[in-house]
Amino acid sequence: MIRYPRDMRGYGPNAPDAAWPGGAKVAISLVLNYEEGGENSILHGDAASEAFLSDIAGAAMWPGQRHWNMESIYEYGARAGFWRLHRLFTGMGLPITIYGVATALARNPEQVEAMKAAGWEIASHGLKWVEHKDMPEAEERRQITEAIALHTEVVGAPPTGWYTGRCSANTVRLTAETGIFDWISDTYDDDLPYWLEVGARDQLVIPYTLEANDMRFATSPGWIEGEMFFQYLKDSFDTLYAEGLEGRAKMFSIGLHNRLIGRPGKVAGLKRFLDYARTHDGVWFATRGQIAAHWAATHPHRRFARPSQMTRGQFVNAFGAIYEHSPWIAEQAWDLELGPAHDSAVGLGNALARAFRSASESQRLRVLRAHPDLAGKLAQAKRLTAESSAEQASAGLDALTDAERARFEALNTAYTARFGFPFIIAVRDHDKAGILRAFETRLANDADTEFATACAQVERIAGLRLKDLLP
């Protein structure tokens, strides 16, 4: 069994209506990362100095040494940048989510007290602001546990949200497995929250951003002046707001750092954007905790049997009848590289169709011959499969007049004699008159054209049947 874990489908073409409070057209989540004092430093027991997200171009880690310039840049964020942002946000009365590195919070008690006094949400940003990508799973699990404990000591309450940032492939699963977080944000894959099933845990994920983020002041290509940051935020907001006016409301995350956006020339662009956004009606500034609470109440998770997670027996039992009397198609589809993208009607329809299309012509002919005549003897004897019976009834083929029945029987006989298999059509796409017209038109086809047409109709029937079973 080959299973592909990445979810490329998400909500698909029809995302849910966010139904933000008050009919808001967009929800804005302002996130302030508090990392100062939690970064790499030999003072913190690390092997080298920090090199990430500062105004030092091309910074590199200094093994075994303190990097005085790097340390002082981080200190600016705590000493000056934070308080400039605190005055801005409290002055505007805006709700803020803090991504707080536990060791940084422990080294900055005055700032923590100011966050709490302002009523800001303080989520966990891990134990230390370091890379997790090479961290053994057991060590990462231990650090998550320690981060929660230290956060609780320093803040006075455990964190209900989590974002690591420099995460590993295990981080999302490990944080979900704790079972304590209302939301986690170590993904960048959507404009809306979504549910992730991790074992028995239904974990809400609120995707974050690395592009509407002041970190671009410290990367290349990136922002070089506050106006550029303002313009990007404005363009993002205008697009999302317009989508909200069309009934497709989304979420807009904005990522900030004290030592970056807290500089005078940079914060001006942020302030300009906040003033602009607040001139619009229907804008909900919210913490990630508020967004999580709304989503859980408005869009609670509902589990269903996912094809990609079924055993072979479960899979064939559930989908073996999708192609008429041909369970071997389901058996072959189960052997494909299935994943979350195949847990929908369209996705699984494609997997089953691949098995059908890759079969020999004689195998596909047997599938065609497994289909019953329309309104034929099997239907009259009530010996159709449940699926075929319902489909024929939907077009009124179970209630024909004597004249109509005679016409169908004559067409069935002529068609089968000409092509060697029954006439197949997705009856749910047609009414009775339309079926008869198609019957007469297709009788004039050559054999190759009609074989291809019949095969396409078999796939269409399968797709419609799957829509009765899956999202």
C-alpha cells in the first residue's frame, strides 16, 4: 500500500462560508513574535550565535562565540521595539496574538506583564527560538512539554495556541498529540482554518504567513522601506476584502517581530496599513484564539470514513460496486498512491478511472457488458443492482408506458447487435426524452467512437455514484 500524506486538495473549489461575526468580509490576525532572549546564544547553552532575522545582511552563526551586534539587535526588539508596538496597538485598541518563546518570556517579565494588562493572547512559540529540523522526535517532544510548563509558570496560565516556526516534519503531529491546544499554526497552506485528524485528536489548524510578514525586511528579496510593506499589506487586504464582498470571506494573518517592525522607519508602513484597514466596514480584528473559538462553533469537525485510510477489504466493500459488477477496479485503485486528495468524490473517481483506463480493451469490454439494458428485462424483474435501480428510476425508466417500453426494447436490441454491449448513459444527466435522443444518435456511431463514448459514460456514472458517498 502506497499512501501520500500531503493534502493538496484542502477545501477544493468550494471553501466554506467563514461566517465571521457581524458578517465581516475579512478577519485580520495580527501576530507579534516575541523571540528576544530565546534566540541562539552560547549564553543560552547553544553551540553558536544567532544568524536569523536581523538587520545584519548575510549573517552567519559564530560557533562558540557571542555575536555582540546580533545580540544588541535582538535587545533592541525587547528594549524599544516592543514598547513602540505596545503603544501603537493599545492606542488603537487592537487585539494581538503573541507568539511567545518560553525562555524569552521568562527573561522579559515586564513585557509579559504589559501583554497581560493589554488583554493580549499569549500563545507558545516553543521553548527556544532555534531550528527543530534535525531534532530527534523524543527531544522535540520533551522540549514541547518543557515549553508548556515554563510558559505556564511565567504567564500564569498554559498556552492554548502554538507556533514553532523553525519546525520539523514532526512538529504539527507532536503538538496536536498534546491534546491541549485550541489551535496550532505551523502551516502556511490556506486562507482559512481547517481541521486535522491526528489519531483520535481533531486539531484545529490556523495557517500562518511568511509573506505578509515583516521578516521580509531581513530577507532577499524583501522590503527595504515601510511604504513597500504598507503596499503589500494593502494589496493583500484589498483582494481579500473584495472576495469577502463576493461571499468568500477569508482570514488575513500579518506576522510581526519587535526587532524588525519596531524600528521607526518600518513601523510607519504598518501604522499606515492599520489606519487604512480601519476605514473599511466589515473588518474583524481578532486574536487567533477568537478565530479558533468562532471556527469550532461555526464549523465543527465531522469525521467520515476516508478511502485513503481504509484497508483493502473496507475499500472494496465500500467502492466495489461503483463500476457495475467489477470490484477488481476498486482492488486495483487501492494499490495506487492514494492520499487526502482521493478522499473526495472527484479524487477517488480519478483513482478508479485510472484503474479502468489502464485495463485492456477486453477487460473494459467486460465492464461495459456488465451493465444492464435500460428498462430491460432485468429492470422488469427487479434484478438490477441498487445503484442501477435508483438511477433508472430517477429518469422515470421504471414507469414506462407500453409504447415507451417497446421503443426501448427495440433500441436495446439494435444497439447490442451493432456494438456487442448494452447502451450505457448516465441517466441522471438526462430525462427520458433526452435518453431516447442519445440512443438514436449514438446508434449511428462507428464502433471505436461508441466504445470510447460508452467508456466515458461508465466513468461519469461512477463519478455520480461517488458523490452520493463522499464530499
